[in-house]
Amino acid sequence: MKNTLLGSVYLALAASIWGGMYVVVKIVVAVIPPLELVWMRYVVAILALLMIGLMTRQNWRIHKHHFLIIIAIGVIGNTISIVAQETGTMLSSAQMGAIITSSTPAFMVIFARLFLKERFTLKKGLSIGLATIGVLLIVGVGQVNLSNKLGGIWLLIAALTWALMSVLVKRVPNSYSQTVVTTYSIFVSLIVLTPFVLPRLHAINFSQLTNPSIWGGVLYLGVISTAGGFLLWNRGLQMLNASNGGLFFFFQPVVGTFLGWLILGESIGVTFWIGSFFILIGVLLVIKEKK
């Protein structure tokens, strides 16, 4: 029970951090294209993770049998999913992003059944159903412009690949530090992205990077959203079933909408609180479920 609660806290914190990410990406991507932005945030993230690893004296050795899993995590989750997410965010609305990426927990249940042989229970189905209704109430289906089909396709790819990556994390032995696993997977992403990004860097107007909102956004995405968020998410998944852990993904639209109201003065109605209640009930059902 203690691990379940602690894992729940880690996953909730990670999803809450990512809840504020859509606003930051929307601002920064106006200056830095999605592919280059992912590369920059990973450069910042890996420097932060290396500092954490050195200060905590991590053991960086990984058994050769587990390298393929880490490479798959880096390519599928940290590369394809994040590039697709930021491209989809650029091409579509935040509301559409919230709705489509909210399908991630459902995909996690499917992948967890296929690859981890986790049982699908009525309680899991009820949890995902309640939380999905909550998301739809919060973002307001009628307000979404569904004409941005290309952005929607990118966001669906992001949801699928993130769900698959989250299940693969469960295949990494608990004996490895999540700092080490996260660092290596991000390093894999940098190796994959660098040949595509370097020839395109000249197109960026670097004078605009002096704007505090831009370089501050890159730092947030690199240190907080990537290094911190990935560490919390991966550690939390090690403590819960993958299909249960995915439910905490629903905290993203809740926190994102709430921050929009708190910081940007955006209006929220009674449906926000009703939707948040549905999500909370869905999460509580998972926390109380026996492992």
C-alpha cells in the first residue's frame, strides 16, 4: 500500500508538471520548431540528469541484455512521442491535444495486457471511463475545432507511442536507478535527433532566444518537464501496474486548465469542477485497488 501511494504521488506530480507544458510549448514553438525544440530540451535535460547522477554517485553500468529495452524507450517514447506531441500541439488546439492525449491510459491498458499480461478488471474500465468523461467535461467537446486533422493525427501517434513506452519501462528491472535509465534513454534520443537537427539550426532566429519567455520556456521544458517529469513518471510506473499508472495521465488537462485560469485569467465553468471530480474518483479507484 505504501508503494502504491508513493507511486501515485510520483505519477500525479509528473502529470501535473506536464499540465503546464502545453502553454509553454505553444509559446516557445512560435520561435523554435518542434524538432529543434525537442533536441534543445533534451540537451538541457541530460546536463541536469548528469549533474544529479554525479551528485548522487549513481552506478552507470547497464547489463547488455537490457540495452535494447532502453534504446526502445528512447526511440519510441522520448523521440517519436515527444516530437509528435509538440508537432500536434503546434498544428492544433490545446483542447484537441487534451482530448486526444487522454486516450493514452486506454492504450496503456491494451499494451499492458499484451506485453505484461496484466488483467483487465471492471474497476480499471470504470476508472478510465470516469476519467475520460471528466476530461471531456473540462475541455468542452463543443469548443474543439476538429478541422485540424493533421495535428490530430500527430497527437494520436504521440498517445500511442507514449503508452507503449510507459509499458516498456515496466520491463526494466527495479535494480537500476531511474536517473540512470532516464539519462540513457534521453541520450539515445539525442543520438537519433542530432543528424536531423544540426542542418536545421541555422534557420532559428537566435536573437529571439534572449527573450526571457523563450529561454525560460526551454529551461522549464528541459529541467522541470523532461528531467524531473520523466524521472517521476518512470519511478511511479515501477511502483504501480502500468494500466493503473496510466490513469494519472488525466491530471494534465486538469492542471493545464486550472493554471490557465489562475495565471492567464482564462474562465472556467462548473463543468471544470465536475470533470475534476470524475477524474479524482477514477484515480481513487485505482489507488484502492490491490496490486
